[in-house]
Amino acid sequence: MSDPKNQVGKILWQDLTVDDAESIKNFYAKVVGWQSDPHNMGDYHDFNINAPGDGTTVAGICHARGSNANIPPLWLIYVGVEDVKASANACLEMGGKVLDGPRSMGNNEFCVIQDPAGAVMGLISVE
């Protein structure tokens, strides 16, 4: 198992949150050949997006519902950090905004920030 400290500063995940994840995952299936598997969210499904051929999960496409209602509709990268709350505070101190979170996602904490230029990214804790 790799040292979680080696994950700090690296892009660890990417996803897209939109109103209609079903139609958008179908769009990308036709445009880039992605395949998908449903990911049970209780009363609906988000989607794990898989590369054609080997089926490696490469991203997610999610519905903008419930806890994801505030996530902007864009391809969002998630960068590993040691302490999400400390990074969110540093974002604010440096003139950025925290658009969502910090909150839990599985075993990790994450948040979505916006830098002073307007660019958005997710920050996710490394274990």
C-alpha cells in the first residue's frame, strides 16, 4: 500500500455533477466511448465512468441532488491534501471561496473551492 503522504498535491479523482446524469453519461458514451456502472445513491443512481476496453474506472458523473446540489456543473478535479479544513481556511485567507463543504465523502473529507481567478477544484483528504 502506498504512503498517503505521496498522494498530497496529486489529482486523485474527477467527476461531473449535473441535473440529469443519465443523459450526460449517455452523451459521453457516444462522444468518447465511455462505459458506465450505476452507483446506488439510495433513491437514484450516479455513475462510475469506465474506460472502453479495460473497464478502468476513470471518473464519475453525478446528479446535482441532495448533498451534491451545490456542486457546479463542470468537470471537477479533486486534489489530495493532508487536512481539508486547514486547506479550506487557507483558501479563504488567500482570497478564494469555499463553495461546498468541508464535509464527509466515504472515509474522506472534501470541499470545493474557488480561487481568486474563478477556477474551481475539489480538495480531498488523503488517509
